[in-house]
Amino acid sequence: MFFERPEGAKRQQASGGEVAVLVHIDFPEGANREDVAEFNELVVSAGAQPVELVTTKRDAPDPKLFIGRGKVDEIYDLLRLHDTQLVIFNHALSPSQERNLEKALQCRVLDRTGLILDIFAQRARTHEGKLQVELAQLQYQSTRLVRGWTHLERQKGGIGMRGPGETQLETDRRLLRERVKNIHNRLEKVRAQRNQGRRSRQRSAVPTIALVGYTNAGKSTLFNALTEAEVYAADQLFATLDPTLRRYQVQDIGEVVLADTVGFIRHLPHKLVEAFQATLQEAAEADLLLHVVDCASPERDANVEAVESVLDEIHADEVPTLCIYNKIDLLEHGEPRIDRDDSGQPVAVWLSAMQGEGFELLNQAMAEMLGQELFEQEICLTPADAKLRAVLYELGGVRGERFSDNGDMLLQVRMQQGDFRMALSRAGVDEQRFFTPEREHWER
């Protein structure tokens, strides 16, 4: 890494850091609270082997060490007992806290953010995913360079004592900034390619449905079952990172595009959200979100809140959402069903992706949700509306056409309402012709 560590910590890091002492602080209910079971899953997913779990209660973190001096001494003894050189905290540490702990414990200290970044680095498979993970890692490490290379300092005061002009720390910062800039440029190209793909789907009037949800809720399992894809799925956190798109048939709607996205987690590092913006954009620009929830999880409500927080951060909170309560096979009396609101619209579907139960209900609910946003009717255009006719054909929204005796064009249009409104805007046609009661004068 970018700063010095004790020799033992360097050896442990080189060997992979499999054995670790875990530290969890039981804070009062609030923003700092984390789940111990999920923490253990994260550590195992990263490839580490927990040997001890140190827990304590505090109202607030210690500014210098995050934990009390007594707990630091306890962890120090455990490290020597198990001959271990890695401590992992279930919380985000400041750079100074991390460095103070490493100095006191004489070992490598990793916080929750660093742990998640390490898992992401192991899971990334595509070129885009690797770039996004590297960007997040560099941004994370940029705050941990301070005072890291003071032993190489060569700028000193006095005649004949001045160094070459640039310290090692400044060199590292410059190299890091250049690498971050280079990755940003390459991700811009990836983002442009994704935008081109989205525009192509929009022109062909193919709706997009994105699967979102807490990590390990069963998104990839459901995605594979619906599309017969071969996306990697396993009972572990962040099993898949890279988005996958597949076509899927929805009754009465036709062909749609299903997008499997990265799983979310409580306190997902903000740098990761920034780095995966190109990937998460699939969710922000979808026509419908399927929020997959592990209904058997004791932390179900908290996980739902965590996902909604990330969706709000990527500006996807306004996209129509259908909740998918997965893993009903783990409930005592779980049965497939559709939950509806007071107006009769579907709001949730209960199913089991592993057992293949409830898929017909899911297809029905998706058809109803997408049908709400579907513009499907025959419209009458005059010769003066030739531009609108051309735009509708360009977007693939015309399903049939015939002509009346007076030369008017009768077009059978079937497309998303948003796309139809966009076509009206491009052609310079007032929306009120088709979205007010007066539209009957223009229809046949």
C-alpha cells in the first residue's frame, strides 16, 4: 500500500491475510449501527478466516483510536495469542484512526470500506468493472497518503540542505491524480457506449426492467431463472458485480430487456457509488425497477431502507418500482401471491426464485405495471403531421397504418408513454392533442 507498516503486517498482507480478528462496536440505534452477522459474511466473502470477535458498547467513537485503550490492549493480546497480523473493523475509520491503531497494534488494520473494496476487486470480471473498482480504491487510498513517507523526506531548511524539489508524498499524489484522471477518461468512453445502447433500445421502443436489491437477496438467481442466463449466483455477498442484459417476454407487452445490477449494502461506500455510476445508470434510466427482497431475512426492513437510500443517491427513486419478496420457501407458510394497493395496482409479488414458484404472477404484475405507461391506440394524422409520422416510425412505435378516404393517415401506435411524448416534442406537436379529452377529435 502507500504507507509503511510493521514487518509482520507486510508478511500477512503478502500471504493474503486469511486469519483475522474482527472488531464490532455496538452503537445505539442510528447511522453508525452495523449488523454483526452481515459483517461475518463480508469477511468470509473476502476470503478471510475469523478467529476472534471483539465486541463492545460505546455511545460514540473515540476520536483517536475509535475504541477505548482497554479494548486496544485486549486486541493486542489476541493477535499474539493467534499469531495473527490482521484486524478488521465493522465500521468506517478515518485515516488517522487507522494509522493510530496500526501503530498501537503493530499489525494491518482494515475498516469496513476497505473490506468491501477488496471484495469488489476480487469479484470484478469485465474491463469496465475492473476500472470502476480501481477508481474507487485509488480515491479511497488518496486520503491515506498523509505522513506516509516522512522517512524519505529530503526537503530541509538551511544552506546546502535543500532537497531536489519534490517529496515522495507529492510524487505519489501526482501519480495517483494522473491515474485517476486516466481511469475517468476511459470510463467516459464506457459510459458513452452504454448510452448508445440505451438510445438504440429507446428507438426500438423496448422497455428496460432493472433488478435491484440488497446483496444476496437472490437477484442473479431470479435473473437466471427468468432468462435462462448463466450469471454467476452463489450464497455469498456481492457474488456478481458486472451488469448483464437479457431479453425477456412479458405478456401483453412483448419483448423487454432485463438488467441484473450490483447488489447494495448498508453504508455502501460513497466512492463505490461514484465509481459504479455507469453501471447503476441502468437502474436510474429503467422503465421499471424490480426491488428484490429476502423476505426471510431478520434484517428485511433495514435492508429495504438501505436499498432505497442508494436509489435516492443515484436519482432512481422516481422510477416505478415493484417489490419482489423472494425466498418464500424459507417461510413457514409462504405462498406465491400479488399484493395490491387501494386502487388495485400491484405493489409486491411473493415468489421463490430457487423453487421457480410465482413466476406467472410476476409476469402478470410486470405487464400491469408497464401497461400503465403504455400508449396504445390508433391516431389520426394529417399530411401536415408527416414529421411526427417519421419520428414514430424511427422509434419503432408504429404497429400498422392505413389511410382514410380524405388522405388522413391512421396509425396504430404502441409504445411507452414517455417515448410517445418525446416523439411529440421532436415533431413540435402539442401533447394536449393526445392526452386530453379533446383527443377524440383526432382519433378514429
